[in-house]
Amino acid sequence: MRVLLLEDEYTLRISIEEFLEDIGYKIDGFSSSEEAYDAVYENRYDLLLLDVNVPGRSGLELLRDLRDEGVKTPAIFLTSMTEVRDLKSGYEAGCCDYMRKPFDLLELQLRMEQVIRSCYHENRTTIVLLEGLEYDTTHFSLISHGNTLTLSKTEKELLNVLIKYKNQVVSIEVLQEEVWGEFVDPANIRVQINNLRKKVDVEFIQNRRGIGYIICTKG
């Protein structure tokens, strides 16, 4: 999952980035709302974490502008504001949730997982890939016959993208953009896909030669 983080407080931004990257997210951090705005149109994000009080255009104004322009990426506001009217303004601007500062990073993780489940997985916690093989949308993990498999950070990110576009062929270009954020040798992608395949004893990632890869699910 690729997440945009707008937070002008350096120490907090780095803490959030490091925590989320350690649990498998890919984070693009920004201190400026203008940089964040440009990034939304340059990359594909699964979630926006937006500080409300940043210099220039506020996070609230940024999200309102994005919603007016048709951007539907789910968003969570990070703010020290506590008034009910501020909360109302945030939801009217199009956010899914609010995190009041200071907050615990574990709580942020739980809130993010809930928003992602609601938006992408219709509140389901697992997706059945094949008989005996499931994907846990809460912890972004692969479960084979009840056993949680150990995945590398890159393997998790690849799997997240393939699951997000389940039952659709995902091109090499999309994998390059969403997992690495830049061009990588397609041979490297093949190696990572093969590593994922070796984790289980069934063929759950199919190759469409010359096009990309697909995971076909049962539900």
C-alpha cells in the first residue's frame, strides 16, 4: 500500500514514516501542501494522511480541492484541533477519519487498516485466493492452511498491489510505479514474483506473457 503523508513537523513526520515503513507501507512524506498536491497527480496512492495546519494551503483546503477535482483516494486528517465544528468541516471536506494529536502510532495503524478495509475490501478481513490460501487485509499477510507466511517488504508490497487489482492483469509498468516508484529491471520483478510463488505449494499468481500478472480470487 502506498501512502502520502503531509506533515510539516519534521520529527513527527519521520516517526510516522519509519513506523509505517517497518510494517510494510510505502510512504511518501511531504511538509508542503503544494508538493503533496503535485504528488497526488504524479503517483497512485491508496491513502492520504494529511496534517490540517500546514503553511500555505491547509490540509483541509487541499483535500477539498482534490475532491472537487474528482480525486477519491481515502484520507485521514492529523490535527491538534478539538472543536466539533472543526471535525464537521473535515468530514464535509471528504475525510474518512480524524486523528487528534498527540496520538499513538499503533492507533494510527489501526485507523488506517479500518479505512483501507472499508474502501477496498468491503469490510472483509480475508480474501480467499485458492482453497487453503487466504489474504489477510488487516495485517497484509498471506495465510496458507492456517499458517501466516513470512514475506519480505517487497513481497508484501507486490502482493498488496496484485490484491488491490485482483482479477485484473497488472502490468509491469504499474508494478514499477506502485512498488518501486521508478523503473526497475523487469527481470527483478520476475524474481520477486517467483519468490512469492515459492512461499506456497499452489500457483496463485498467473503470468500473462507480455502483459503482466494476475491473481484470480474466489471472492
